[in-house]
Amino acid sequence: MREEEFARRAAENEATAEKLSRVKDVLAHMKSKGVSYGDILLFLSDPTTSVGFREDRYWGFFSNRANVRTVLDNWASSANSKAGRITVQEWAVNLVSSLVAREGNAITRHVEAIQGFRRPINADFARDFDLPSLHQTLTEHAPYTTSLLQAFATTARQRRKLAGVGRFASEFIGSAVTTLLRARSQRNNYIGQVMGLYLYATGSSRQVISVVSHLGLSCSYQALVGTRSRHAEHVTRTRPRQANSPSARVVLGPHQLPTHIPHHDPTPSSRAGILRTLSDACRTTLRVRAQRPRLAENDELANIYDNINFMFKAAEQILGRKDSQENGTCATAFTLYKAPREYLRTSDLIQSFTEAPPLTFRDIRLTSDETSALRERLVWTVMNIVVQYGGESFRAYKADLASSTRPSTHRISPHKTEIFPMPAMEIDESSTTGNAKVLDAMFAEMGYDTQSSDFRENIRIVFGDQLSMARVRAVTNTRVGHDDPANAYLNVVFAPGFFHYQMAGAHGVLHTHWGDPSLGTQDPASLSFHNAVLDRKPVVLSSLPPYRTCRDLIFVSLYARILHCLELVSGHDLDNYASATSFDQFQEHAATIEALRSDRDVTGLQAPSSSAAHPLHPSSDSLGDIVYENAVLFLRDTLLLRHFADCIKSGTSDHLVTVLKLWAIGFRAMGRMKYAHELLHLIHNLTHVWPRPLRCVIMNNWLVNTTGNVDGFIPVDLLQEHLNFWIKVIYKAHGSNASWEWLEEISPCIEVLRQLATQINAELGSHQGTKHHAPDLTNDIRELMRSLHLHGVYTVESDRPGKGSVKPVPNVYSVGIHLLARPLADYNSVFRTMQKRRTMQPVVGQSALETFSVELRDTPPSDLPASESSRPDNRPEQAQSRPERPQDSSEGLLHSPPSEDGSDSNSSDGDDAEHDLGIESNLGEMYRELFFTLDGAEDVELDMDGY
């Protein structure tokens, strides 16, 4: 074999030598004939002069690409003369330049993906932005340009190591290509426009946007916001029309689109600006969508609104210009889920309201089935806390835990809710008239004619916080029977926002279980002591920190207590628990922990009493371990708060109602008088007032899902608070020139900007995941568990240090029952008055029943006397035993925590009755309860738990 190889090579060398000899002979012959090497190259390279020699040119040279590359390499190599090298390099540069210029021309003429002027400015303008896809498109249309930049951006070692071009280098190259194309033509500005929107959405200042624009990475600030000369004209053109204006009174036919919607030009002019054009498009989309339920198979829209506060700052204070606190309102419309129009008839609501029986204690208290189901769900909540925060070993129970979830009779199916933010309104909604103006402005913005029969005959669902609902209800109760029913908002149904209920619950738990910080280790079960153990900032109840700070403190204390109790009831430490315990045993231990929260277990440590027979009535005299009793009551109160949050995420509406019934009792003893009274309205509506179809619609929509994911539900008012926070962030970008007119412009497109910022952060920002990542609580939980063990909090000790100094925590549900009789009687008295007013005929016009063609049934509703409907049982008064006087700790709660309007707790519900009748006292007008602040993004995070 080796001999054959040597022979073959020798033959090849001989042939090559013979060929070179012939070439030399030819060159010698050419020289003798006066023909140079250059003459031959020019002749064969010129297609016009070498006619008939095309095959010689191709087959003799260009058919072998390796030979072509070798020749060109030799010409450009250092072995060639300097003049030759320079000539070849200059020719190569000119060639590449022409190729690159040709690619630039082709992209500018034909690639619409990067040209902003070819795209209408609407929600899809930002939502369709896909930077990697755009970079790939440019790579396909500009291969030579991309190759040049890749060679410039990477070294040979990097290309060998990465087997190509790395991700970051590709992003740099794509960014360079887009920047250069924008310099080539202003039409290639789509990416720059979107990046300008991103900078604005994240709160970048005007100066930052201008600097980045001069670097070619975004559009200019003027391109975003437009010129000031057009501002007044634009605001006038797009300001919401009043509900009673002639242009608003348009009733659509069966196949008509609204004609009163302002003209929207989707192409941004240099004067209007991208943001204003985008705002117009979003508002037009809302108005068209609001008119479509009668035109197509679309669901109706509901609304949520909440106040928003700004500090308008003046850089230098002079006469007529100073800092000012501005109060306004922001609103959002969203699609209703499973809400056909036949479920939303005003006549059905009027009839159901007029025939509804009064609210009784039997409607509020839990049935035996509800109590049993709640206990099972609380056991599941305990197990879920252990699995989430007990450590990696407890993940083994996760699959079994998911399969043991308590079934729900009204679980909202996962779906994606469409939301439509509305223009900010310079209306203070803290007053009754302000809320009425907000409703009128919202309906006008959506293109509704509030004077038309079509509007009045269909129910409009509006969500809000407690104050908003109470204020608008006061307008209705004042006008009905005295004014035209069309002006009384009888077709508007007010539904609750559960985020504010969560804050009210957290506020009540914090006040009830805060304890006395001066006692230190003598009160080791209090939240104030746990706050000190965790070395967190001091908390003053009269000036509370933001909501998230207090919520995290309450829940981390709960998690530590649950895990500590698990060790006590099982006899195993957390590290060895999962390996030594089956899931059934785990469930038994969780049930034992849940049973600790029962009042019966607490009263078992106290002296016997006749009232102890009822699970909500603790004994009168506390002779047991006060620290242990307080700790057990904390478990009960916070487990309900945790369970409420889990029910919101999972969309189990029937489970939410169970907790709300308990809070209707407990909130009174927690000092949440206004929310306790609002819960009477809600429970009465759910049980008697709302027709069954309407009840189903509201229970399907008091939670929204912006992702469409399972366990992705959030309260509607949390969504509004989240959007309000983003509005404030974007407001800062406009600096001292911001105004309510400008807020009106940017608020409709806030959701589009928020989604754009999230998308670009995920694609180009640091890796932070797609959702909130909860902090690691391991060290906090372990430290609290160590404290609980050290002080024996969940071990009964009859002789604790400082036993007489610790005040017993009131049983808020026992105290709440004692406080319920008078408010329930007042509520029913007002409700009966409102029923009668719906039958009254005003001075001008018809009664509400006549207006909506409602005929009452022959059988009148049951009308229990106020004294009877407000008692814990509807038996005759003689058959009921008089409840004993609450223990001293409960009596202290009646006066020590502040009520929601700052007045004495015993009179606050009387004020509620006056508000329901529209009699607004000065105290009521000044009402704004001491509540948590929402200062940062974490306070309005859509997923605060991270699991």
C-alpha cells in the first residue's frame, strides 16, 4: 500500500511539473509575440470582447472555486507587491460597499417590518414587537452587512469557542444594523419608536430619552409626546363627552357602529406624537368594544375605578406656582365572563330588590356543612403552608396535596380577561357627588347614552372600594322616589373589590394581635415581639408602614407558628419529618393544628361558663395561659386571612363567601366598622337581593385573570391599583410639565406600555423570571421558630413570667356577635325604606316600578320585625337566652382600635344608615379611614406569594 501511495504521488508531481513547464513555455511564447499576462486577463474577463471564449473562461477558471479563491488570496497577500495589494483591497472595499448599499436600499423599500410609518399606531403596534424576530429578518435580507459586523464584533477564538456568534454578539449586531438603517432613512424607525415607548414606560426622564435618541437607539422625546402647540386642540378633541350632551345620545341600530366616536388617524403625525396617537387608538378600541355586545357574540363590559393622588411639584415656587396635592380618579373597563345580556336585565333586579326579605343572622352565620367544609379547607391551608415553606423534603407531598384540594361548587374557569384602561379624570371621588360624576364620565367615555332606554334596561356592573360603593349607593338612595328613576343609577350594580378587604383584614389582625412592645419577652406571641425578633423597622400603629410590610410580617409569623406546631404535634423536627411520616399522618397532624384555632380549645383552659357551650362564646373569666390563648387566636385569624388569599388565586368564589360571612362578624371587633357594614350589603345581595343569574355573573367576575393561567386570578381593585402605580411611574417621565390633561392622554395606553416594558425586560433585561420571586423566608422562619420554642408559646404554662401584664386578645367573632344586633336592625330599617321608595311616584315622572314595567308578585316578602331579624336566631325572643357580657378584653376592643371614620365604634353604623339615605354629615364627608399606604411596586404586585 505504501509503495502504491508513493507511486501515485510521484505521478502527480510529475504531471504538475510538466504542466508548469508548459505554462512557462506559453508565457515565453506570449512574450515573444508582445502579449502580456494582463492582456490575456483583460480579454478573458471582458464578456464583450471574449465572445466565443465563454466556455474557456468558465471551465478554464471559474468552475473551480478553490482556484478563484486562491488567486484572489494571492493577490491580496503580502507576497504580492504593495501597489497590487492596495489596488485589490480598494476594489474589494468598493465592491462590498456597493453590496451593502444595495441591501440597505432593498430593506428600506421592501421590508415593512422595521418601518413605523407603515404600521397603524394601536395596541398591536407595541404588542407585536419581537426584537429577535426583527433581527432575524434583517439578517436574512442583509447577509453581507451581517457578516461584516459579525467579523468586526467577534474574534477568531470566540468563533471557535462558541461555534458561531454568541447571543449577546447577535443582539449587538442586530442593534447596530437597526441603528444604521435608521440613519439611512427615517422611515426605518419602528424599533426606535418602540424603544422610545419602553423608555417612557419605565419612567425615564426627558433628558435620558434625548440622550439615547442622539445615540440612535430610540426616537426623540418630541416624537413621543408631540409638540405643545397641538396639546390644547388634542385634549379638547379627545376629552370624554358629558353623558347628556347631544353627541352622546346616539342609539345604535343592530348593524351600526358608533358614529360619535372621534376620528382616529392611526398614522402618527409629527405634531400629535406616538403616545397621543396610541392613546386615541386605545380609547377608540374601548368605545367600539363597548358597543359590540348587541352587534356580535361578545360579553358585556364592567368597570372598576379608584382614586389616584399626585403631588404636582414646582421646581421654583413663585407667585401662582407652588407644589399641590391633586386628587383624581382612574378607571378601567374589562370584559365580563359568562355574562349574556339576558342575565343583566334591570327589571329583574328591581323586582328582586323590591321583593327581597330582610337580612337575618341566619343568612350570615355558617351552616354546619359550611363549617365542616371550611375546617377541611383550613387543614389544606395548613398543609400547603408546610409544603411551601417547610423545606425541600416536604415537596414529596406536593402531588398528594394537589389531589386533596377541597372541591368547589363555584370555581371560575381559567380565562383571559381583556382590560381597557380609561382616561384619568380630575374628579375627587371621595364625595357623593364626585362618585356620581365618575360614573357619568365613565359611561360617556364608553359611548353610552345614559338617557336611552337601551342603557337603562341593561345592568352595568361597577366595582370599587367600600367608600366608593357607599357614596354611590347614597346617591341612588337619595334620588329614588324623588327624582326621575333614569337619574338614580338603578341599573348600576356595585360589586366589591377584595384587595381592599384583604387590607382591611390585615389591618384588623395587626391591631388585634400587635400587643404591647414594652413588654418584650413577657408577650412572646405578639406581632410586635416577632417584629423585634426579625430585627425589622419599628411599626407605629398610628402611622402604619406600607401594606406589603405588614402583610409579610403577619404571614411569616403564621408560617413559623404552623411549622413549630407541626414539630410539637408530631414529635419530629422538620429535617426528618418527611422521611418518617406518610401523607395520611401529615394530614392528621395538620388537622390537629387546625383544631388549635377552635374557640373550644381556647376555652378549655379557662374556667367553665354557660357561654362556653357556644363555639363563638369564650368564657367570661380568663384563668388560663393568656400567652397561649392569644397565640391560638392568632392562628385562627391569620389562617382565615391566608385562606382568603388562596381562594382568590384559585378563583373559588363559594369559598370566598364563607370567609366574608365570618368577617361580617369579626370586622366589627377588629375596628373595621365600615367594611363590616359593607359586608351586610354584600351578603344580603348574594342571598336575597340579586337575581340568581346576576349573582352568578358577579361571582364569575369579581376576580379577573390577566394571564389565563390556572391560579392566576386577582381582585379587580388590585388590578386598578397596579395600573395606578404604573401611571404614576410614567407620569414622572414627563417631569414638571405633567398635568391632568397629560394624565388623560397616557392612562388609556397604560396596559399596552406595561406589557411592552415587561416583554422587553424579559428579552433584554437581566434574568428575573416572568413573575414576582418571593424572598427566601427560611432564616426568618427558623428564627421565629427558635423564639417560639424558647418561650414555649404553644405550650400551656400556668406560671409564666409577667403573667398579669399580658392583656388577653379578644375573640373577635364572639365580640362581633354582641355588636351585630343594632347594626343589623339599622340596616334592615334602611333597606325597607329603600324598598318603599321604589314604589313611590316622584313629582315628575313615574315610579321605578312603572318605569321598568315591574309587576310585584301577589305573595308579599317575609317582613320580620327589626328586633326579630337582627337576633342570632329567629326564634321568639322569650326562647332565646340573653348573651353574657363579653369578657374585659373584648370590651377594651370596642373603644381602643380606631373606627373607620374616627368616631366611637358604637355610633359608626348609625352613620352608615345616614349615608345610605344620602344624608352626608360632615364627619362622613371627612371620612378616610386610617389605612395602609401603597408606596411601591411590591404593595400592588399581582402575585405577592410567588407560588
